[in-house]
Amino acid sequence: MKAMRLNDAVDGPLLVAASLTQPQPGDGELLIRVRAAGVTPTELLWYPTTHTKAGGVRENVVPGHEFSGVIAAIGKRAEEFSVGDEVYGLNDWFADGATAELCLTRPQDIALKPRTLTHELAATVPIGALTAWQGLFDRAKMKSDDRVLIHGAAGAVGLFAVQLAHLRGAYVIATASGPSTEFVKGLGADEVIDYKTARFEDLVKDVDIVFDGVGGETLDRSWAVLKPGGRLVTIAAESEAATDQRVKDAFFIMEPNRKQLDEVATMLDAGALKAFAGAIFSLEEASIAYRGEVRDRRGFGKAVISVSE
């Protein structure tokens, strides 16, 4: 099969084309013919990308762990789906990903693809929507009358966080900049603060929840706007290694969840939730996509690699 893998050499493109042996589904696994894969550039820095579960070094990694595609084969004890089903979801962070014609996954990590979405749009959803869902509802225990401050509201996760918080009845305050402010307001934010022209802590206080997708100084300044008993969650990667116990407790990593993917698909098909693809690349252009060298950005949302028809 065709795939794009990390170039472990010092020089040259970030990803290089490779012809790899087609994977075969083992017990409890499904083989997916990938139609599209979402691009998360920071994935290349994650521990599972560079290490095995046992702590060894991984080489020639195929990235991309959210996808939309068609079930091509089914292993033993993985009979919840049928060959030919259109599905979307995730696969193991420590395994080769979906920047390839085929990848392996598990039934519990995927759901039927939203019927109304193209494969390219569906591939932008799993990481962003599940991160927003789990951060707001599972971690922060958001209630319908909460005041929620969302940093990075126009990003791949933030755009889902704004929509989900709004749909659940929260009062949504978002930070964004420039043209992004109107986009975020259109997602349902009640207030949008342009962080390039104002400091959010001068305008906001007594919020119940801060959902942080930025980290750094923005995260540091966010503690002051929480009301007593308020909750902060962060997905900023550097927070995982923080020494501040508050930050360590606030950091989380999304986990695959089939039930939540089903609920998100229902909301997307109903038009209550919207997905966005900022740019679409071919498989051969994967290196450009992961470097963020987007020449033909269509708007907001995650970049996507269109793998096959």
C-alpha cells in the first residue's frame, strides 16, 4: 500500500513516500480503507510518535490518527461492523496511522460516519470533537448555566468547544483574533475577545470553567478569572510536563469513545454541530500539510489529507 512516513534522516522532506506491506486485522481489529485523514502537526512531537509502549524508539512512523474511511476487513471478535460500512474515528497512538491507503483500528474507537459529511469533513472531527466533549462535560462537568471561557476558540478543538458549550446552554466567552472573531461568534459565542487588542483578564471575571487550548502565558493568566470552585482544563502539550500541580491536574488527553462519536455524528447530521476543513491535500502532499505550509486555505478548521476515492 502507499503511505507517507516520517523521514528519520536529518535532511529532506518531513514525510516521504513509502510502499508498505498491507496490514492484516488481528483479533479485535478492523482494517480501514482510508478515504481521508486529519492532520495534527503537533502529533509529530508526541511521545507515542517517537516511542513504543515499552519505551523503545520508533522509526519511520506513519502519522495521522483520526480518519474517515470504509471497513475493508474484519478480524476475529470484531463483528460489530460490516465490510463496506463507512466509519470515522481513531486508532492507536503507538501504531502506524492513517496517512496511508489502509490502517488498523478497533471497533470501540470508531463509529458510523455522519451521513451528511464527506469523508474529508468527517476526518476533521474525531480528535477535536472528542477533546472538546471530554474536556467540557467529563472533566469540567459543565452545567447549562455555567459561564465558560474558551481560549483558542477558532482552532481545531476550540471550534467544537464553542459549539458544544453553546448547545448545552452555557454562556460562552471566547478568545480569538482578527477575522477569527466573526467566525467564532457565528459558532455561538456570546462574547468574543480579540486577544491582540485586549487582555481577557481585564474584561472577564468569575467564570465557572476555563477551557484552554493555548497554554503558556494565556494559561498562567487564566487562574485569576475563575470564580471560587471554578474549573480549568487544558490541552496545551507543554502542560503535561508542568511542575505546578494545578496545571498537572488540569491537563488531559482525549481518549477514543464510540458512544460519544455516535452522539457527535447525530448532531452533525442534524445540523446542530458543524465541521470545517481548512485545507485539503493529496497523500503526496502530506509533508506540506504537516509543516503547515497551507497555500490554499479554504477557511477555518483542520487540514485534511484526501487519501483515496
